[in-house]
Amino acid sequence: MLRPGPAVNAVRVLTRRLPSTALARLGKARGTRDDRDAVHRDRIAARHDRELTGLLNALTIDELAELARAILGPRAQPTRDAPSLRRALWRWGAELEAGGAAHLGTPLQPVPAILGGRLVHLAPPRGLAPPSPSWPRPLPEPVDPDPPAAEPETLDELLAAADRAIGVRLGPRGTDKGAWGTRAADLLGVVERKTGEPDWRGDVEVKTVPVARDPGGLWRVVEDPAISMIGAAPLAKLQRVLWLARADVAVAGAPRDATILSWYLLDWDPEIARLVRRDLHSRPKGPRGTTNRGLYLHKRFFAAAGLLATLNGPVSP
């Protein structure tokens, strides 16, 4: 069993203990015939350098279990639970690098959440969001719609309307995928102008993003939200976005419904620009067989951009 010590790269330590199946699967490079384990280890370590979560997320349940037995020794629990194995190995690696557990759960060593069975770092909020009475943010009780009589004139008025929209049930969506987004914009008093500019007075784009509870209880984004059609100017729409987190509401015997869980106002900065370049992608947009393509923002953007932190709060070590 290895023991923690200072100034150690946990990824490189773990790659030296990876099972041969993981080395061959993760280390093989396209177009090469070099099958030496040492070469595979170097490739894996370089790919995941300083990204312990990425390495652990890439391993299968059998590989995680074998690695846990080799690394944790008697502390390894006989489990077939991949999230628990990833969490245990991450904690071991974090303590290895820091020389102990003193910094776990601090900004120096944030603890990843488990979402979809994988380790996910929830970056701290970079924008404004309403307060929450507890974490994870509870599903709000139903409230009556209270849209403004006219389009908000100031950003403060827009955010006040977003506050009043929290808990409003949006009603059955029907076959129109954009119906809930349209109803959410109506609750804010935003006038749809159908131009290439952001929705509210050419300054703030209003978009809904669907979220749901993970089995562990945390909120996660369940679908990549659409940003624009191909040929439009997506970056202009992303300079300042009011994201409305939309959650399904289950009512026995009733059609599918949804509500506004929270909001998140995010401004463009160099880090957001980097994340958008990484996560903006195209895919078909429209009915089956369509040739139209749209631009979408990958779900992982919202963990790195701080939205999930406003829904889940700090992650306990």
C-alpha cells in the first residue's frame, strides 16, 4: 500500500498501477504499433496530467476495483459501485498530493460531486443567482404567474421578474419543444423580436436549461440546450445570458409539467469564452430527417461555468 507524501502527481502514481487492460485500452494511439506498457503509461499520464477526475472517470468498474485493491490495500472496500470507488481513489490521490486532508473542501482542493456516476468538479458561481433556503436547492412550491405589465426597463426589474417566476408551473408542453421556453420568457415580460440580438433589449439572452435530480440527490443538466441555428451569431447571444433552470414536475395522472427552479445571470469573460469554444457544437435541429443544423452547448459547460454550484451549493468532503 502506498502512503501519502508531498509534491506528488497522483495521476502519474496511479498510471503506474493501472491494470494491463486499462493501459491497452486508454494508451493506444491511432496509427501506432508500439504496444509497450511504458509508452501507454506515458500517453495516459500526459492526457490526464493534473486531471485526476478525468483518469478515474475513464476507468471501468473492473479496472477501478483492481486499482483500489492495489492502491488502498486493506482500506479497499469489496464493492461493485463505480462512483464509490472513484470517490475513494480520488480522495486518496488528493491526500497524496497535499500531504493530508487539511485542504479537502477548500478552494485549494475542491471536492468533486458525483453526477451520472462520474466525478464532476462544480466550479464556484461566476454570476448572480437567487438565495436558497437549503442545499441542494429544493423544488419550489407552486406559485401563481405574476409577469410584469410591460417589458422590464432595467436589469433589476428583469431579475425581479425572474424571482417571481420561480415555482410557476409552465403547464403541459405538447409537441412544441420550445413551448416551455416561450412561456418562461413571457413570465419575464420579454418581448420576442426574432432578431439576431439577445432577447431583452439586445442586452440579455434568456434561455432555459433542463435540470433533474441525480440519484445522489444533486441537480444536473440533462440536455444540451440549443443556442442558435448554423449561420447565426451564437457568440453575440452568449455575451450575457439569463439561464432559467427548468425542472420537470411529476403529478400523478396529469400530463408532463415543469417549473422554474432558479435563475443564473452569467456575463462573458475570458474563462467563459474558453468554455464556450470547448463546448459549443453542432447537430441536427428539427424533426427526424431534417437537414437543418443547430448549435448547442454541452452539458459539462454548466458545471464549469458555475450554474450547478448555484443549484447544489458546496460539496462536502
